[in-house]
Amino acid sequence: MRENKYRNCYCGEINNDFIGKDVKISGWIENIRDHGGVIFLDIRDEKGVVQVVSNDDTMFNGLTRESTICLTGNVRKREEEDFNARLKSGEVEVVAKKIEVLGKARNVLPFEVMTSKEVNEEIRLKYRYLDLRNKKVHDNIIFRSEVIKFLRQEMESMNFTEIQTPILTASSPEGARDFVVPSRLFHGKFYALPQAPQIFKQLLMVSGFDKYFQVAPCFRDEDARADRVYGEFYQLDLEMAFAEEEDVYLVGEKIFKDVFSKFSNKKVSQTPFRRIPYREAMLKYGSDKPDLRIPLEIIDLSDIFKNTEFKPFRGVTVRGIKVDDLASKSNSWFNELVDFAKSIGMPGIGYITVQDDMSFKGPIDKFLTEEDKKLLIERSDLKIGSVLFFIADRNEEQASKQAGQIRLELGKRLDMQDPNVYEFCIINDFPMFEYDVEEKHYIFTHNPFSMPQGGMDSLLNKEPNQVLAYQYDFVCNGIELVSGAVRNHDIEIMKKAFEIAGYDEETLKDKFKSLYTAFQYGAPPHAGMAIGIDRMLMLLNDEASIRETIAFPMTASGQDMLMGSPTEITEQQLREVHIKVR
RNA sequence: GGUCCCGUGGUGUAGCGGUUAUCACGUCUGCCUGUCACGCAGAAGAUCGCGAGUUCAAUUCUCGUCGGGACCGCCA
């Protein structure tokens, strides 16, 4: 490091090589231990902590913890019994000669830096700069920087070009709620912040850029979740010209395999990752983002109960989840699961346990014929000690989703989510359209820009709900990390797809003017995806909250505790953008 | 918009229809020459989120409200 008036080395890097030398260090006072006659300071900078010692207790009068200081002193070896193995600099200490306070901490600290992670998040965020001095919190942000640096290297190694797209852009009619920015120059008009660089990256493909990527900020005005921040988040956005689905899979697999192997010691799925069609995922796992660490699969039993005496199961969708060696669980264990089922809107959950003589026990048993039992044993591979849970609903989708929630809950309660494994899969073949009961017409299930499988033929000849899209998600341990698709670059197919979703050509032309026009001038087939960077970091860090990966996150309710945003603005500012607040 | 959970010194917490509101950390004062989340002795610091109701009495129970969080809706 260059010596300047503040320092000639880092605290955390002082070691045996420095013995006998004078050092000048700057940093924060992490702790003061005054023994009367001898006094110790722990000085911290980003590289670590070093102990300073002095026999002159007047020297440090009035010092407060977390003040910044500049200190000169001489490094000496500690007595061997005084080594501190927890510090990198723990075999030496700095004998203080001169100290200067650079920035005094005047107030009582709102919380202890070293234990800030235990503090209420609202207060941590209000004093985020103090929270970020905590090594664990700080390291997450450094880690983020390293991962993003590595991602850029990966993209470069695959010959992707990084291109910035606009932040002030146009509101998009599909998708999430936009953040809007009023225009001063155009009365009554608004910019919007991009939900994703989707249109621009497709236009880049039309422009002849072969492989594009961007570490892209994305803005969505939708409520937060534990794995979804409010407001703004970052994606590694990429797109490739003249590419097929499989080309994108290979890029995604390489990125995840490399990043997760480099930045974690956990076991990562072998490539190629398992590819699971959407319909299979919904049937087997009751989710389009299955946690494959849980070895349970959902089984369809609807046909067995088609004509059953048990009315709640008759003629509806019935799904089963079998768990072996569970019959010995206590009544209260099962009751808790029933309570969980009720909490997700199920009337309860039926189950049978398999006795030592292969007979069944449980409230539903008496409704089962011998034939039913035989079929259940075969279909679900029931053994002595197995328990078979039933999920039934008139609505197939509802039954699937509830079965998925029960599967996940069983996985949690039975400790099936191995914490040392990253289990990846690719969910593909999403349906292009779904019927909207309220709107009474088909709508795009996911992404209006995806290419329908089978192209125009499918759109013309299939029921819309039978049309699949070249659309895919990468999922890891039950968390969706990627969404992507082969895009629809054919204007005729696009017109037809939008027509099915209830848009006439004029609307398409109007709402997606840029793409509509650009595609008239020779568009390459293209495909791409976007990786949720914050989510990926959350998985790599084992953090339960996505906000731990971000330097200055908003609260879940969308406030910035540091800046106080959102704030009111002045009358003058409002006038300039032609806005009147009611 | 809905459901559930939480709100007690600066921080994290205990607690209960009647307490001098518990403990730890931090802060301040004093003592201490080898600690390292030092130790010891003492002190200050709380309108128990806010409002209303029930009650002789509410931090405690009820309702409302505000704030926070998790989940559902939403997130092409």
C-alpha cells in the first residue's frame, strides 16, 4: 500500500514480519480494555484487527469505541502465553507512541457492532453504516463483489458483450407494477424504470450483437418476500442470437456449476442438470420450483377413488404422498400436520398408516374396499410402517399446489433438506397460455415474448391451453434462480399469439412498437435468460433473508430507513413535472 | 387487499390483573500492569408503541390504531 499521512499498513496484516518496525495505522476502535497501568485497544480496519497496548493510561483519555483514529507505534512480539489465536495479528501487538482521533463517536451506540445481526432489522437499516462494520455483515457485501466479478469473467470467457440499457424507459403493459417517473418536458407523460431489460436486449439481438449480457438493475413495484426484495434487484441478464434452448442451458449450467463450486464447499448437482417438464413438476412436486433434496414424490390417485364411498374423494383430484417409516410418529405429530394443512386452506389432511400385518389404520380406512387397498399398495409402494397422506380437491391445480405445500412441509419436518447440497434442475415446457376465469379469455401464463413450441402450427391447430412455450426456469433447492426463453422473433406468430391472449394487432403495434417494428427488418432467432443475483447470493451465503446480500436494502415494506425514502418533494418540483398531489 | 406473529431502558430480553418492572450487554464513576466480548465495586437510564374500553386497579385482558416481520394475493 502507498504510505500516506494516515497509514503505512493495514491493521489486519500486521504480523511477525513487522516486529521491531514502526507502523502507522488508521481504523476504528473496536474495544478498549483499561487495566489501570496497562491499557489495550483493538483497532479494526477492513483487513482485520490488531491489538494496541500502552502503559500510559492518560494517552487514551476520552476515547470512545467506534471512533476512528490514526495511531503510530512499534510492533513487538507478544509473550507466547498472550497469543490470541482468533486474530491473524494475534502473535504481535503495537506499542502506542502517538494517537490522533480522526472521527469521534460522540453518541452512545444504538447497538453493539459485533452482535448487530441480532438486532431488529429496522434499526440495523437505520444505522446500516454501523451494521456494515460487523465483519459478518461486511463480508457478505465483499462476497457479492467477488461473485459479480467472477460472473463477469465467466461471461467474458464465453465471449459475451456487456452492454448497458436505459434506466429511464417506457412503462410496459404486461407484468409487474412499474415505478414511474414524471416527465418535465412532456406534460402528462411518464418514464418508467425497467422491470427487466427484456425489450432492449431483444433489440440488441436485432442489432447484430451475438451474445449480450448485463449486470442489470431491475425495478418492480410488488410486495417483498423473504427471497424477493421490494423495489430494485439485480439480474445477470443474457441473450444469444441464433441460439436454441439447449445453448442457453449449457451457458446456465456452466455458470452455476462454476460459481457454486468456486464459492461454496457444498455438493453441487452434476451437469447436465435434471430437466423436468412443467406438467411433470406440478404432478410430482406440486410446484414449478421443486426442492429436489426432498426425496418425496406426489402420486396421482384420482382414478382409484373415482367411485369411492368416501364422498370428499369421489370424482375429484386425489393426490397422495407416501412416507416410509413414519407410522410410529405420535398423534400430536400428525395433529400438527393437520393444523398446517388447515393453515394453507385445506379442510384437513387424511392419511392411512400401514400396520405390521399390512392392514391400514386411520379415519379413511373404513371407506376403502379391498380392491382400493390393493391398488393403493401397488401404486404407492406401501410397506409396513408407511404413511400415505391424501390431498383432494375439486380443482386439479389447487390439489397439485396443496400437495406441493404438504410435500415441502413434510420435507422440513422430517429434516430432508440436506444443508450441504445444491440440487439444481431446469423446469421447462411451461404452458404458453392459461384460461383466466375472471377475464373469460386466455392470457399469457408467463412471458408474452416466448416462442410457442411448434410455432404457427400449434397456435392454429391446438387448444391454447395445450400449447407449450420454449420457456424454462433454473431452480436450486426450491428457489427459482433463473427465468428464460427462446423468444418469439416471428412477427406473424407473435400476432397470432397476442390475438389468442386477447390483443388485436393495433394493440400489439402500440404497446410493443419497438419490437413490432424491429422484427420487420430481419430478426435473428434468439434465446436467453436472467439470473437473480441477489437470490443466488442468498443461497451461497446461507442467509434466510435476501436483504443480507444487499448493502443498502429497503425494508420489506419499501422504505429506506437511511434516506427516509419515499419522501415528499417540494411544490416547485411537483409543478415542474406537472403533478398535483391529492 | 387478506391471514398470522411481534412491539418492555441505547440493544437483546424476563415477567405479570396489584412488583421498587427481571436479567445480560452497553453508558457513566471508581479500583485494577497482560487483557482480548478482561475483571471487581457502584450509579444513571423505561410514559412497558399510541388511543379507548373492561376493572377498585391494566405493561398484563378486549377493541381500535400505528410500526415491524412472515405468508397469501401479486411478482409477464
